[in-house]
Amino acid sequence: MSRKFRQWVDEYQDQAWTLARYLLKDSAEAQDACQEAFVKLWKNQDRIDPERIRPWLMKVTRNLCLDRLRRRHPTQEWQEWQQADESPGPMQGAEQQQLGEWLKHSINGLTEPYRSLVVLRDVHQHSYEEVASVLELSLPQVKVYLHRARKQLREQLAEVRP
Amino acid sequence: MTQDGRETRPGEQGDGAPAETPLDRELDALFAQLDIERAPPGLTRRLYRIPQEQRGRRSWWQRLLAPGPGPRWVLVPALAVALLAVGVALMSPRQPSQEEIFQARHDLAVAFSYIDRAGVLTGQEIQAVLGGELRHTVKDNLSKHIPFTEQSRKEETT
């Protein structure tokens, strides 16, 4: 069982880590959230369908991150976080790599569940069904929300393009 | 996921249609740059340690029931054998030592002496109570039924 768990760590730690990093924006907290998620995986491994390990882990990681954010931002700060994040200034004439960095910040500026949606779907390349399962949304909702999120990013990209 | 089972790329519509505008295509290219970040080695080490740490926190019965190298049903006969061994140990006659026999005899003698003494005291008590009660009962009944005259009083006193 320990060997199987190690295999899951090798397979999914990067995805859990990336998601936690995007959500928490803090390396130490993201590590703690990932560890907590994997501890839950260890404790519940007998109850989880082996085919559904990844969506289960992503869902737990996301929920743990959101819990931490709620604790971190109890009232006003949490609302601010919900509304928007400060993205870097316009990057007129920026190089492609800089645009990549800009995109990271822009994703961070999205509200939930758009941020998780974009990370899971566009960064992690999960299927729509899996994203729907992780975020507990219907398939049409996933498509609509993703469309909205991409629209926001597209509009921001249009602004920074030279 | 498209109908032919292929994953849709970022910017591609759910029905497999390509991205519509140059901005969409650019966004796709940018998304393609965003690799999944590698987890830091420190985190990997922490995650590898989880099974060991969690096993250490289990209580004895959780460890007993935890899946081990063999199948779980092995526990049933193992437990039965252990119970049988305990039962046999409890049921088997044990030879007492000489000291234990001596002590038991001494305790028995003390117990009998107490019982004897209690018996004597109880007998005395019974005699005292019953003797007085019987005397009064006989005398009182007689005096009720025999006419008590002056003559009889004189006879009684002489």
C-alpha cells in the first residue's frame, strides 16, 4: 500500500502543488496544504475509487486551500481576494516569456471558481468531466464559466498587447 | 473531451472547433508555456514520509486491523488460537506449593475457630431469650385461667 501511495505522490504531487500555489500564492502554505491533502488521501485510500484518485485529490487540495484562504482573510480581505488580485502593470511590447508571467498573474487575479477552472483545465489539461467533478459543477456550468474566464483573460491580453 | 475521445486544447471549443480569434490563439500559446510546476524536493520528502508518520499514530487495534503482508482472514484463526491458548491455560489444574497448602490450612483453622465462637455466643443468646420468654408465657397463661383467690395466694406464699 505504501508503494502505491508513493506512486500517487510521484504522479500527482506536481499538479496538487501547482493548484495550491495558484490559489494560495504562498509557497510554505501551498506545501502545507498539499501535505494535508495527501494525508487525507492516505487515510481514505481504501474508500476512494482508484480510477478517481486524481479528481479526488484535486478537490481536496482545492477545498483545503479555500479553507486556508478563509482563515487568512476572515472578513474584508477575503472579499477583496474574491473580487480581484493586483496584476502587474501593462506590459507593452513584452516578450513572450514576460507574457507568460503576465498570464500567471492574470490567472491569480481571477475570482473563484474561475481561477481553479483555468488552472485545472488550461494548465493541467484535465478533461471537462474531471474539472466538473473537482469543482462540483455541472458540465454546462464548467463550459460557461470557462468561457467567461477566458473572455476576461482575452480582454486583459488585448489591453497589454502592443 | 471531444466526441472522438481527444482532449480539447485550451481555447478550443467543446465541439472541437478551433479557437476563433488571433487573441485566442495567442492565449493558447501562452497557456502552453505554463507548465505544471515541479513540486519542491522538500515537499516530495514530506509526502513520502506520510505513510510512516501515519502508521506511527495508529492505535494498537488499528495496527492490528491494518492490511499487512498476508490476507486479513488470517487474523481470525490467529485470534482463535490465541483465545484457545488462554482458555487452556486458565482451565488446566495447577498443583499448589507446600507453602500454599500450609497457609490454606491455617486460614481454614482460623475460620473454623471464628465459626465455633460465633456458634457458642449465638447459642447462649438463644437460650437466654427463649428461656425467659417461655417462662413468662406459661406463667401468664396459667394465672389467666386459674381463679386467683385469697386462699390460693396464702397457699402460694406458704
